[in-house]
Amino acid sequence: MGASAVASCDKVDWTAAAKQYDNVGEMPSFVAQLRQCADMWSATSIKVDSSKLQGKQLEAFDLVNKHFSCQNQQQPLKVIVSGTAGTGKS
């Protein structure tokens, strides 16, 4: 970002700009709601019957299960699951 771009940002009245959004004041409760939902989701255990999985489905399940079973896992798991509709990606 050049010096002229930074200088032009200094001239913006951010308070007035924020007033055009009626719900900006709701942000703290919105964030709290998201945190509550995330806590609820992490507390919910999803049961999967892995005996019903086959082939690549079972491989993917085992990969994800192994990753999240490791307590010291610091790197996110990045997986791309491709395929046409109806091929069992869900």
C-alpha cells in the first residue's frame, strides 16, 4: 500500500461510515452467539458406523479420525474430497 493510499484512509470518518449499518451494535452479541454455537458443536459427538463405509470412504474416515485423535496435532487437516453428486462424499 502506497503512502497516498494510507493518507487517504486517514481522511475517512469511520464513525459516520459505520452508522450506515443498523446492526453494527449487535456485533458483540453476534460473536457471543457464534462462540456458544461452536461450544455446543464441539460438545456434540457424532457417531459414525464405519462398517458401512467402503473403499475410499473408509480411507478418508480413517485419515480424519486419526488426525483428530492425536492430542498434540497443531497443523490443520486439509482434505479435498472430489466427485460427482451421489458418490458418497458426505
